[in-house]
Amino acid sequence: MSNIRQYTFWSSLRIICWVVFVTVVGHGSAWAESARSLVNRGNSAYTAGNFEEALKLYQEAEAKEPKSPEIQYNLGNARYKLGDLTGAAQSYQQAASEATDPKIISRSKFNLGNTSFRQGEQVESTAPDQAVTAFAESVAGFRAALELDSTLPEAGRNLEVSKRRLQQAHEALRKQQQASADEKRKQQELASELQQMADQQQEMAEASREQAGKEQQDDHAMTEHAASQQALQEKTQSMRQQMGDSDNQKEAIDALTQAGNQQQEAQDKLQEGRSDEAAKAQDQAAQAIRQAADQLQGKKETPQEGKKDQEHKKDQAQEGKSSGEEKQQGEPAFDESGDKLEQQAEAKGQKPLNQTAQELLNEEKQNMINRRNQKATGYEAVDKDW
């Protein structure tokens, strides 16, 4: 009991890559004898640390005996040593499915657990969802190995380590999903505010056109109008600064930069009393702000669509309609119903990753208790020459 409990405090895995010295089925024939010779030569290269040569020889043996689980097991070991984790996993899986010897099956499952663990390590910092899947497969591999051979050294210890890393990956995935949801909400709020700013800028353009149509311009009104334009320009600059230099918001940032330039030009024209030219710059600023909002919502607007939208705004303003009465068309940019991965899993009739991982952990807790009750004296040594 104490030996098993001790494993829970260890933090790394150990790989068991025994070389299988086999007599290939049908060894009486020259063809089978050749395969056996290739395996033995591959074993010698493997033992000497020449894994590339070992892999080459095992592959030649595989061509002669493609159904041999022993050869597949050795292929998995060589590929693991060379860092080909995907290839190693495929070889171990084939070895386990082809074998009838419980020792080969249990060791294939054990090394498959190690391989999945390493795959999880490679992606846990960049893709927690893939790490959850890999660590869950690692847990399943070690569990299967223990069920076949409860005396297999390191299997219980590695199982505990894998479960702990699965929990960590599960928590990292939860945090990533929450951060993604928070970021989407923030972008949605920014987009909504930018839409209001675009409407405000468009109203200023209409006011400039109205002022330009008068026989005599009102200097006081022009001064107030220029001040309002300056205030909106400062707000646009503030929104631009809120976005920082994020690569995934680059197009929106560029659009706001363009809007700021047009707003400055509009302000200069207003101060010069050239309202008609100010209105043109304000139209372009409104369009750029709206493009920034669309980028944050994941929409792609063509110049023709932007022009049509701008003309539509003008028509509504001329008809005396409030731009605030318009309704946004299309799908919402953020769906609060849940994470996309979970929705995809449910659509396929699969359990969500979070649920699957938690069930594995709960099951392993019970399995560990059962194993402790069955064997309280620790693990026995295993003969490697088999």
C-alpha cells in the first residue's frame, strides 16, 4: 500500500522499451529465417543506440512478416527513440491488436501510454484541447497495461502521473475557453461602441453638408461642429489604443488609423470653413470606423458593400430616421451557448472532452483502490528477456 501511495508524488514518466528477441513464425522457411535474421540485426543496432539502422532493419523484416506483433513492437520502440511519436503509436497499436501473448499486449499498451503522454507534453502549452485527449489516451494505455499485468513495473506510477497531468490539462483548457469567451465579449462590446461612433460620424457628415448648403455659414455653429469632430477623433484614438498591437485585430486597428486620419482632415476643413470637403472626409471616416467594427465581429466588408451601407445611412438621415433604429443583420459574433469544441462533440453524439476526462479520472480513482486491495506489497520485477 505504501509503495503505491509513494508513486503519486513522483513527477515524470519512465519508458519501458524492451527489445523483443523473437523466433518468427514459420522459421523453417528461408523467407521466415531471413526475417528473423533482420530482427536480430535490428536488435543489435537498437542495443548499440543506432536507432535509425534498427528502424531500417525492422522495416525490412516487416515487409516479410507484416502480421508479426513482435516486429511491430520493435518498430514502435525504434520510432519512439527517433521522436516519431505518431509512427510509434501506430506500431504499438498494431502490435497490441495482432498479438495473442499477454506480455506483448501489456507492454504495447504501456508504451502506447508513454507515447500518448509525450504527445500531450508537446501540445499542452499551445493546444490544451489536444493535450486533454492525449493525456486521456495515456491514462487509458497504462490502465489497460495494468489490467493485463498488475506486476508491470512503473505502470502504476506512470498512471498516477498521467492522471495528474490530465487534470492540469483539463484546467488549462477550461481557462483557455474562459479567456476566449472573455475576449469575444470584449470585442463584441468594442464593435457595438464603434458602430455607435460610426453613426455619430455619419450624422456629423450630414450636418456639414447641411451647413455647406446655406448661403451664409454660422461661424458659431461651425466652431461647435469642429469641436465635436475633435472630440470624436480623440475617442477614435482612444479606441485604437485599447486594441494595442494585437495581430488578430490588425485589420480593425488599420481601419481606425485610417478613420483618425480622415477625421483630422475633416477637422482642418471645418476650421477653414470648407464644410462640403469636410463632409467627404467625414463620410470616409464613418466608413472606416464601421469597417473596424465589422472586423471585430468577424465580418468581411467589400468596398462596394461599404459604399452601399454609407448611401443607405445618408438616405435614412435625409428621411429623418434615427440610425439607432437599424437592426444588425446576420449571426451574432459571439455565441454564449458554450465552447465550439463541446458543441461539435455533442453534434457527433460524443461526450464533451471535459466530461470524458472527468469520467476517466473518477474511474481511475476506483481502479486504484481496487488494485491496492488486491496487492499491497508493491510491484514485482519483470524478466526483460522474453
